[in-house]
Amino acid sequence: MTNSSGYGLRELQKDVQAALTVSVISLPQSMAYALIAGVDPRFGLYTAIVFAAVASALGSSSHLVNGPTGAVSLVVFSALSFIDADARVDAYEAMFLLAIMVGVVQIAIGVLKLGGLTRYISESVITGFMVGAAVLTIIGQVGNALGLKNQGTGHQHVFYRLWLTLTQSAPLNFKAIAISAASIALSMAARRAVRRYRLPQLDTFIVLLLVTVLAYFLGWSRPDATGQTAVGLNEAVPQNLPGFHIAVIQWKWLAPLSSSAVAIAFLGLLEALAIAKAIASETRQRLDVNQQCLAEGLGNLAGGFFRCMPGSGSLTRSAINYQSGATSKVSGVLAAGFVALLVLAFAPLTHYIPRAGLAGLLIVAASRLIDLDRLRYVARAGVYDAVLLGATAFSALAIGVEFAILIGVAVSLLLYAPRAAKLRVSELVVSNERIVRNRVSSDPKCTALTIYDLEGDLFFGAAPALEKCLDEAATRAREGSTGHLVLRVKRLRNPDAVCLEKLEHFLKESHRQGLVVFLAGVRADLEAAIGRLRFAQWFSHDRVFVETDDADSATLKAVRAAYQHLGKDNRCEHCNGGRVADPGASQAAYYLV
Amino acid sequence: MSTRNLHGAEARVGARLRFARLVRTLRPLDVVGIAAIAVATIAIGARNYEPPAELHLLNVSYDPTRELYRDLNARFAKQYQARTGRLPRIEQSHGGSSRQARSVIAGEQAADVVTLALPSDIGALVKRGVVADAWWKRLPNSARPYTSTIAFVVRRGNPRGLRDWPDLIRPGIEIITPDPKTSGNGKLSVLAAYGAVVLRGGTDADARAYLKSFFDHAAFLDPAARSTANAFAVERLGDVHVAWENEALREVAESKGELEIVMPAMSIQADPSVAWVDANVSLHHTEELARAYLEFLFTDEAQDLIAAMGYRPTNVAALERHREQFRPVELFFIERIAASWEDAEQRFFGENGVVDSVYHPKPRQLP
């Protein structure tokens, strides 16, 4: 860790600078993510204060900035959909409970040291999820961008809600459309300017400031005689800090919230760990994955008692934190403190932010989540990842964002299992130069000795493949008059009962048919297994060649033993013609694959 | 030790070792996390704890039925538990019948069922909309599980020779009976006395004169039946206790020969009635239990118990089985002196009714 030794004034100065930048960006983002979750914007700000401070202070990563995030907020929105749309207070209390439940799951993952398991979730699943989440975010903001009241309830499908919103009888609000269009255009221009002139990354903040000021001076955000404003405004944020509050809940909420809590817990960890790992790989920080899980969990749990939404690591804010020169966790904690100060100073002003302006920013931010380069890369890499990505994105849109990652993981397992169940089999041959190598079709047929090399995992799923391979080898060996078979089992791993039984059955059957089988390169686990199963009672130990460390390969020993066993009976043209088999020469065969 | 046991023991040892390893590798932040989960669970649990909803029923009844419902409740609870597996907790409340009805109307008592002295007391609940109009059609026998009447209790040997209604207003006789404004017993005493005059050829004016004299002979008017009974039997006040027949039977039985029961030649048939309180059972989700409870009162088991407690069961067979404890008396129905119980309530006990013309409140002056 860079901060443990010699944290001085210089480092503090850098951290303060980064924290200021991050907090200014946090303000609009947090309110926008609350908008995605369909809750009061102040809860987004509270999350950027309490959750962010706790998770940053306890976390392992030096640069990860925590707070509300788009993906988590999407799941929060659908998690709260079971509560009646009019019961806003109930929905808020349920959200605080949800944050606590997410925290409990994440802490459990951290304590049980299961954080490492997240690496089994394929990158393609995450990419697919991001695509689905981005599309959902954009769809969800169409109503706000057009100045229409969002229609439908969370129970209804997102596309149906969009249809209801677009087909309602209310006219389009062209002032709102102007604001959202302006904020989209300005964001894109501002990002370009920031890139080109290497400016501080305050583009979202400045764009939001611009459209808010613009709307105010056009009189669109000032109430008319009837108290209405021309465009919908952000809900007022009270000018105070989040207070301690124990959620007032109904116990029947626990069941509908639990699956979402697990989904958010995993999603949040994946998001946070992916960002933390990406930055850590550049800073060469050693990341403690389980500590990070605990920190996220404690942050969510504590946040649930201070009116916070569930949150995670933010990609944009973490990147800006890093690029702004943050040196340690201090910047993350300071950023949370600065957000608190900003809320105290400017909370009433946030009421003048037009909702269409936030919607425009969200649409831009969401479309940036769709990383076209990465999609192209995945599509070119192979069908497997493309299917995985497509299935995850599709299930996010069609089934539900909270199930998308679980479905993605299930699909990846489904796709992986058949591949794992495959055994690679190749026939080897002893060449005229006494080299054991892969047989090519031009090699003459050897009627004396057949050598098969097997590779793969010997778990129950592979049993049919194993049976097929063995049958093929036996058939091939019986074609020769003398029927000698060497099975190279060096690269068979983790034999289980089903496969061992298949092997035993094969060996006994071969013996009955007069086939002489040698097992070459038997590894320790297989040796132990056949020992326990007492193969020795019916299978000569002379035909088992255990894999050893010495230079002389077990396979070569087996081949020599097979030729010795063949002895004078070997009338194979290939063997005798090429002087392949010479029982007299002890160092007769070389080995090469 | 068999192999299986050996494996079981090995597995247990293995599990314990794994657990021990997990505990050893706990770091301070892990401990903080576990503690945080515990604190959060307790905080949420304590903030939102509600005592488990138990099966609970409140029976608001009139005054002398304490022993009756104590026994009936125990029998019913046992039977209900055997049938449904859930043990209901039944609470009972007693007092002057009209006063009990008023307190249910006022919401002071959240009665699930009412078992009151007069059908008109339940009528008062109907007028306020807390009991359904057709309450008397929902149970057998117009929702009257038992009847009773008014009897006299006198001292041993009947020293004042009191045999019938006219004897009570002889000079020097002190009558003990409850207040008709609050008590079912008090009301029925009035109706029985009135009937005893008019049904023997007297006019309304004769009957009112009799009632005026009757209340003049009352030393005091207690609000409810049981306290009145105690005044007569325990405190030995007055010469005659004009009481519920069931209360008279209980009093005499407990007096070890000190008291005697005297049946007047003529008395009124009282129709105590029962109903579940619709407004409250829907609130408490106890409709099923309340209905089962009241239906139980009409079963043979309950009817026998009712008879044994001195109430006249409406089940004829049960009444026959306990015939000997009920003295013969000429019972007249309310319809002989009024159109109905509601009409009687209106005419006798309403504003400027018969009672208002003959009685003035006479609360007991405690020394």
C-alpha cells in the first residue's frame, strides 16, 4: 500500500484535490441514480455520503469511490416494484431494509472468504449485463427526457411501461425535449473538449449547471400563477445531513426483497471488485478481495440505517479519482465529506435542476456503458462468449435485470459443462526412428501395438466420452492379430467413481477378449484410486506404469514392456521392417509429442 | 464401533476442524462485520417487533354469568383446540347488561361476542351498526341459548312469609334488587312485577302504583346483579332479593341453608341473547372463532352445563334432564305486556318511560 509509509502533506493535498473533483461529480450522479431507482434524490446524496464514507474507509482499494450506481439502482427499482406505487414511504423503508439485507449478504461473503468466487463469473456475463442495464436505463429515462409522466407500475414489463408512457394522451413537452437534447449535445461536446484539452473531468457537473441556469433564465423552472413549472423539476433536497433511522418495515417484505438483495449483493461486489482490480493492476496495489467485500457490506448495512440506497463502486468516479491524482483511501472519505458540505450549502438550489436535464445526462452516461469495442472483440473471439453476452443482455431486458447475472452464470455453466465433459483422444505411433509421436494418416498400420493418448477430466459427465474412447481404442487394437494396447492416462485428471467403474469394466472385458492392456503414466490420484478399488487382485501390477519424475517416461517404459510381451510373436511388417521393436535395446524408444 | 459410526465421527471431527480453521482466520474486520449483522438484526427486530397474533376472544356479558362462562370457556377452548389445533384465549367481562352494551358501543370494550341479558341490549348495538340487523337469524333458537326468570330469595324459614309479588310491598319489607337503568336483572324485575299486576286483571295505573311502591321498598339500587346479591347474601341487607333465577339458585346453594328460594306464582320469561359483534370480529379476524364459540353454546354438552349452572336450557331434552332444580312457575312471554323486547325497552326504560315515572335513582350510600 502506498499510503502506509510516508503519508505527508503532499499526499494529503493530492487527496483533497481529487476528493473535491469527485464530490462535484457525485452530486449530479447521485441524484440521477436515485431517479433511476425511482426514489427521492436525497437518498442518492445520502448514499454518496454515508455509504461512500464507510465503504471507502474500510475498503482495501486505495482509489475505489463508492456510492449509488446505475446498475444497482436499476435492480433497486425493480426490487421495490412489489410495493404499491402510491405508498412512497413504504417503498423508502423497504429500500433501507434492502440496503441492510445487501450488506448482510456481502459481509457473509467476506467473512466466509468467498470473495474469490466472483472470478468464476465470466467477463462476458458482466459485459452483457452492462449492455442490458444501459438499454434499460435509456428506456427508463425516455419519459423524463420527453417531459412525460412515466406510466405503469414496476410489475409491468419495461417495454410495456415505455409503450404506456409514449401512448398516453398528454402532449409532448417541447421545452423538456429541448433541455434533454441540449444536455445530451453539451455532454458529448464537453467530453470531447475535456479529452482534447486535458481539462479536469467536470463535464457532467458543468453541463448540468448550464442547463439548470438556462432553464431558469428562460423562466421554465419558475412556477407560474398556478404554481406549475413549464418543465418537471428535481424534487427538493432538504438542507440537512442524513440522520440515524431504523427502518420501519413489514415482515412480509423480507421474502420479495431477499432475491433482489442477493442479486444486488453480487452485482455490487462484481462492479466494485472489477473497478478496484482494474485500478489496482495499474497502481500495483495488492488488493484484498475479501476485505473489499466486507467494506461494501458494512457500508450498505450502515447506510441502511442512514436512509441510503444500496450502492457499489462507481466506475466513472473511481476513474476520475485515480486520474485526479488521489494517493489513498483518504480521498474517498474526503469526497463523501465534501458531498455532505455541498448538500448543506446548495441543497435548495438542486430543486432548480430540470428532470429532463438529468435524464439527458443519464442517457449519455448509459450509452457510454455500451462499450462497442469490447462487444466487437467478444463477438470476434468466439461463439461461446457471444452467446453468453447475448443471453445475459437479453434476459436483463426480457426477464428482469435482477436475474440477468444469475441467468448469465447458469448459461456459462451450461456451456462449460459439455466442454469439460469432452475427452481428447489421439493415437500415437512408434516411428521408424523409434520416436513415439502422434500418428499421421500416412503412417503404416501397426498390427502389433496400438497406443492411445487420453486427455480430460474424468468426472461423471465425461463417462460416455471415456467409454467411447476406450471402445475405439479396443476396436483399433483388435484389428491387429496380437492385440496389444497401451493407454496413456497421464493427462486424465480427477477420476471419479463413475469413470473408474467404466475403466474397470473395460479392463475386465479386454482381458476376457484376450487384449493385453498397459496403463502408462498413471498419476498419483488414479494410482491411489485403483489401489483402494483393489485392481491389483485381477489386473497385473506389471501393466501399470506409474508416472514418475525421472527422465525415463512411464509411457516409454510401457511401450518397451509391450514389445517385450510381444516378443517373437511380433510379425508386424511396420515394426520389423523399421526395426522399431528391438527387445534387446533397453534405451530403444525416444519420446516426443 | 461400526464403520458408519466411524465415518460419522470422522465427518463431525472434520466439520469441527473446518469450523475451527474458519474461526482462527477471522480478522478484526470480520468480527466487526459479524457484530454489525447482529446489531442490525436486533435493531430492526426490536423496532418492528409485534407480539404474535394469538387467538383471542372477548365475551362481554352481563353480571351473574361469571361462573357460567368460566366453565363454558374452558370446555370450548379445549374442544376448539382439539378440532383446529389452536388454543384460543377467551376473556370474559361482566357488569350490568345495559351498561356493558353501552361500553361496547363506545368502544371501551372491544367485544368479539356479546352475551347479554335482554335481546334489546343487543338491539342497542344494532342501532349503532356494530352488530348486523339479522343477528338473531344467524344462530339457532333466535340466538337465545338459554332462558331464565325472576325469583325471590328469602332468609331461612321465610320469616316475613313472602310468597308472591303483592307480599313484597307490605309495610316494613325491604327489597334488594339492582338498578333497572343499568342492569338486566333490574329491568326484568320491573317487567315481571308489572306483568304480575296487569295479567291478573290490574290496569296500567295499578301496575305503575305497584312499581312505585316496589321502588319505595328498595333500600338502594346497585348497578349490577352480583353486587346486589352480595349485599343481600353476604352483608345480610334487606328481607328479599328479587333476582335472576340462576343467581337465586347459586346464592341459595352457597348459603349453607341460610337462604331459601321462593318462586312467585307468576314471572316473566327472560331471553338472554348472544351475538358476535360484526364490527369487531372483522377488525380482529375472529369471525370464525366467534361463530364457533356461540354455536358451541347450543350443543348438548354446553346445554347440559348451562342447565347445571341454573339457567333454563333451550334444548328441551337438556331441560328435562335437569327438570327437578327448576321450580314450577307460570312464565309469561314479553309479548303479553309489550309488542317486543325492543318495544318494552322503549316503553318501560326509555326517556319518560314507565320506570321514570315511578323511580328515582337510589345509589347505595356506603357508610
